[in-house]
Amino acid sequence: MSEQTFEQLLEASMKEIAVGDKIVGKVISVREDQIALNIGYKADGILKREDYTRDNTLDMRTVAKVGDEIEVKVKKLNDGEGQVVLSCRELVQSRLNEKIKALYESNQIQHGTVVEVNAGGMMVKVDNEVSIFIPKSLATLKRNDDMKELMGKEVDFVISEYNPKKNRVIGDRRSLLLEAENKKKEEALSKLHEGDIVEGTVVNVAAYGAFVDLGGVDGLLHSTEMGWGKRQNPAKVFKVGDKVKVMISEMKDGRISLTARFPEENPWTLARTNYAIGKVVKGTVARITPYGAFVSLDPYIDALLHISELRYEKVPKVEDVVKVGDVIEAKVIDFNEKEGKIALSIKALLPVPEKVKEEEADVADVDIESYAKKMEEQPEEQ
């Protein structure tokens, strides 16, 4: 028996491989886009990123290190540079599918890192291996929430759909957010009661009022309840982020109504005395309408000076007597606290014309009851 050379002995020790064989190789080096393996063959094997995964952003240094063993498939015996081309995408995908299936069947909350965000949703990676797509409709609570803020952050979600035949895996983050919000809302509601005075933060401003966060639950401060003054455009009074003191006026069916009209600040409490019927008051004409002028008596209370109360004689137009900005003196002739109305009269402060006196006297001289009785006693004409 002839003595074999070292090269012959080495070649004899090398296993024979063929395209399609499944073998196990040991990692000898790792780069961002490929892994080199010792496969017990006369040439080393190269596992490129595209033969490992569909994810072209995957850094191969995150999936293996020197010394690790990886099961691979022989794709080509020579890549043109003497190296064996390996693949394990099918093997990896099969293993990943098994892992995804296990995650789905566990029905447990998963934790992952957001690695990609686009118009359709976001991609989340679990254990730096399994990629789960969460569509936009299931990613946030509101459609206009910015998902870009989640890039690179860890999020919780559940796997709501798994269909390996269609290669479809869907994650759901919204249900968890909704559950947490409802729990927070229930806790907040349990601590609030009608009549409570609380401080909140304006979270949204609409044409009809402002929504105020009371610590996990929102309440509506309607434009009619923003204060004792005149009704104003909420957008001119509040902006998102403003702190505001409010009182809970009603809690019904999970909805909270708020008011900033605190009873102790009610200007009508003092108005009972200051603007009682018969009092002579001063005010500024704030606005004019065809039927009269509204007079500002203080920052919170306006009174109506009807056109018929400007003069004893007929007044064609309100502007013929008063104009916006005029400071006038008038007598209070009606006070209705319940409806928040006060009526004024200028003519009540003026001398009564002789003609009016005569008309009033004529009316006063007529005995209505006697006249009516006399008419009843008078026989009807035949």
C-alpha cells in the first residue's frame, strides 16, 4: 500500500456534498451582508443575506457569531471564486413560521421593536428575528397619530391573524391601547363626582366648546359654560395644553359635562341689589339692533333698552337717540334673574309730556266696571 500524501489524506477526510444537500456548518466569520461557514468540505461556504431572509435591511451580525452552528442547504458548489453558495431561507422561514405559530397560539402580549414605518403601517421585530406587520388601523388609537414617533421604540401588541398559506401575519397594538385607555378612564371616573372642582388640560378645541383631560377621562366645557361673561368663540379663549379650572356639572353614561360658571362668582347674585327694579344705573351701549340697544352694565351683564323706552314720542331708528359707545343713564324697569334679563328705560327718567298726561287722565276717568254694567242693563234693540 503506497503512502498517501497530506493533500490526499486531507481530501479523503473531506465529505462529499451535492446541490440540495442539507448540512450543518460552523461560523468562521460574519459580515453585515454574509456569513462564512466551515462545512467540512474542501472549500468554505458562503451564506449571503438574500439567501437567509427577504429582509434586505437585516444585519447578519445580529443573527450569528463566530462558533455558531447553522443548518444550511447547498445551493451551488462553486460561486466562481471557489466557494460553496449556501442557502437557508426555506429552513429559516420554516423555523420562523413555527415560532410565529407558537406566538399566535399562546394568545399572549408580545414585545417588539419598531424597525420600519410607512404609510400603511409599521414593521415590528420580535427577538430580533420574527417580523410582524401592524397595519396603521391597528397601530394607534387615532388615525392622525404620528407613527414615526414610534420608530426604534419597543411596543406591545398581540398577533391577531396568522395564515401561513397566504404568508399573512398581522399584529394588533390598538386593542391593547384601547384596553389601557378604558381602564384608565374607569379609574379616573371612580374618583370624580358631580360638583367637584378640578384642574384639567385642554386636549381639543371645537366650535362648540373645549375638551378637557381630567386625568384619564375627558369632559366637555361647552361654549355656554365657559364663564359668566358673553358667549365667545372657544378657539379665541383656549388652546391645546392650557390648564383650566372647571366644575363637574353632570356625569351621565360615561360622559362628563363641565362648567366654569362657579356659583360664588355669579354676577347675578350682586345684580339683585345693584340692578333692582326702580334703580337708576349707568352703562355703555355695546350693540344696536332694530328693536333696541344692549347696554353693558358691567363686564358680565348686559341689559336691553327697547326702542319704545327711548322716548315718549315714536323713535324711527335706535341710532337716532343712542349710538355704540355712548354712556347712558336709565332706569331699571324689569329684572329677571332666572332668565338673565334686565330691561331699561330712558323715557322713565324724562318729564312726562302734557299730551301723555291727558291721555292717561282720560283713561283713568273711565269707570270700566260701571260702563260694562250699564251695557248689560241696556235692553237689546229689536
